[in-house]
Amino acid sequence: MRTLLAVFVGAGLALPAVAPATLDPIPTLDPGDATPSCPDKPCYALGRTTGYQAKIGTNRGLYTVQKDGVLVSWTLKLAKPTQKQIDFFDKSLGGESQAAIAVLRTGNKLHARLIAQGEVQKLEPYFGQTVEFALQKSIPVKKGWVIGVTVPTWAPALAAGLGGDTSWRASRKKGTCDDSQTQTAQAVNQVGQYYCLYRTARIVYSARIISTP
């Protein structure tokens, strides 16, 4: 994209150059590859929650928006669970695999408000693939907000067995971190507490933001 500088000699008016918009990836740095666990045993999946990646190795804030802009698409890397594993998760976590991109504004004491959310997507047709979903309507985002994922049922997009310095947070309160049956996926404009930190695991997702010029 070129920057256009227009000079109006007769009027003696010069318009300054305008910084171009950029396509900014989330995470903000390439954190290396990770493979979701299924169909390995045990097969791990995100279940009935909203979550975001807190840390990957020594890097924090990789899913924090760096510039004001609009969120235009998001990506999930999905495992390929067996039919037996699919049937188990469908039965125990409320139905077929689904997820949506989530935009969070974090606050004090590990609380966060769900500012906006993309369309909920059915994931089973894409098992075993990395799939990018373009949003039907882009979502305005502000610097400092965090990009996460809402999973109303379950999603095989969790890499496990990583280092202890890699972790993600879920919208669950103290004392409920082992409970994946209770629905804790946030609704838009709802405030949740992200007390539960899960180490050695990574949600394998990303997003694209077009910054505001």
C-alpha cells in the first residue's frame, strides 16, 4: 500500500502523509509449532469455557492487541480424534465440537469482560487441519485487549506435555479448575474470573488484525 502526499500549490496547502494500515498477527511473535494431543492417549480438549494463552515459554502477552484496529479472521489448529474420542466428548461436554474467537478486556484480580465474539463455528468438518475462519463482520479492537477463544462445547485444539513455562487461563473461579462439565463459557458483556491457570499446555489458535491507520 502506498502513501499519497498531495500538495495544493494554488491554495498553499499540503496534506501530511498518512501512515498505512498494517495486517498484524496474533500471537505477536512466532512461538514455534505445537501439535494438538488427539488421537494420542490421553486425548486433551478445551471444554465449556472461554480461555486465552497467558504465556508461551518466556514470552508473555503474545495474544495482547498491540494497536487499535479490527479483527478480521482467526485460525485453529485442530487434532484428529478418533470416532470413539469424538463420541465421548460429544456426550460429556454438551454436543458437537464448536468454538468462536473472543475479545477480552482484562481487569483486576484476574477478571475480564468479554467485549465481543465472532460467529460460533462447527469444527468437526475440519478435524486434522489448520482452518482459518473469516469473520462475517469485523470486530473493532483496542490496544491492550486480549484475544481468546470461547468453546461452548469442546474443541480438540489443545497441545499438552509442553514446558512448565507455557500456560493458558480459563474463565473459571477458584476451586473449580478441575471441573470441565460446568458451563463457564462467557457471554458478550459478561465479566468472568480467569483464576484457573493450566501449565504445560497451549491453545493452538491465532488471529489477524488490521490496524487503524
